[in-house]
Amino acid sequence: MRKTIRLPAPQLSQLKEVNIDLDMTGRHYALLAESEGQLPEDVALSILKDLIEEDANKLTLTELRYLFILVKINNLENDYTVTLTCQHTNKKGKVCGCINKMQVFLSDADLNDTPSDYVPPKILFRSGNKETGFTEKEYSVIPPTMNWESALYNFFQTEYNATQEQIIEDKKLAFNYTFLRGLLHLIDSDGHRLVKDTDNFKDLLSYLDVNKFTIINHLYELVNEVGKYGVQNKVYEIKCKECGGSIIFQLPLLNGLVD
């Protein structure tokens, strides 16, 4: 089933719309079956590269989630059952381990389209140093495409030997990742990115020295603003049927297709 899909945030997108075949093949199911240990987004991207006529690397992260949810609904139907193992510990330090099941609906994912008159926010950002002088330039804040998302994650894998969980849990890694990902959002009026190649991620931390705290904080606010458009991961909370503990989880990107 091939469709032309308008992307939900065209002002923040390189592609605006895509032509997509919503039917996965057996080869795609094989990719899913072999995906243990890989980033779900990378697995979804590898499948979408086959399914859309356009360059899937030009999708933003929220666009990737949106399109892959459409693929899942087409191949799986709207609802499926998620299996969750309770990790709460009792007073004796024993893990509950109870298996809980919950029916989820893929259409529950929060889709937020940009208004027709939406204009990406702008920010003044500084570069340079004391010796050469500082330059302040205006940039639009627009989500990076998947090739940049993947490049940044691969940098943390190779430079710090960090897993996705470590990037989230380690405060220093999490801060550096958030900051560098923020820089990937900056595009000037000529369409040129502040970050021009993938070889200097570590050097880009020097921007922390030339921009005031208020500017960095404002950048994070604008990154959060543009990141709310498209598809957000639905967050669920259930009570364990055995111990009553709270289990919180996001709508899984890949789960259900090969369960």
C-alpha cells in the first residue's frame, strides 16, 4: 500500500512529505528479529530506507517515529499487548519479577502538527575566542535530520564507549549529549548548519565557554519547543498486579512486530 504522507511539521522538515509503501516484507521482519542490542531508531530507519522513495536520512526523529507508527498500524493493526516484568524490590531486597500485560493502542501516540503560520524560533549564538574575537550570529532552531542524530550517537559510542542507557544515566555524558544535540539544531539564514561535519563533536564543547548561561538555557528551551511537534512517545503507567508497584513505560517503537 503506497501513500503520499504529509509530514506533521513541514516548517521544521527537509522533506515536507514522503511517498511510502506501508507494507513491510519478510526481510524487514528478519531485521527486527536480529535487532537486539541496536537502537530502535536505527532499526526503524533501516526499514524506512526501503519503504520511502525519499532519502530517509533526511527525516527528523519525530518524523521517523510518526512514519514508523503508520507502518506498524498497517502491518500489526492498531492494538497489541505489551509484556512488562516488574522490577520493584520488596523489603527483603527481592525483585518482584511479576509478568504484567497491557493492551496498548498505537494511535494513542501524541501527534502535534505545527500551525500553518508557524515560524521556527531564532536565537543569537556566539562563536570565536578572546584572541580572535567573538562573532554573534542569528540561527533558526530546526531539528536535525537522522544522519546527524546517528552521527552524534555514534560519536558517544566510539569516543566514550557509552551505551544509550549510560548516556541517559551519567550526568556528564547526558549534559554533553544534550548540549551537542542542541548545536545540531542551529541553521543560519542561508541554510548552513553551525555544525558542518561529524569529526569535531568534541571540539564543539568549546561553545560552552563563549556563550552565557542564559543563552545555553534559552537554546534548550527552543530545542524543547520544536521537539514537541510531530509524534511524541506516549507514556503509560500501570500498577503491578502482584506487588502494586508503579510501572512506567513509553509506547515501544519496535515491540509487537516480532513478539
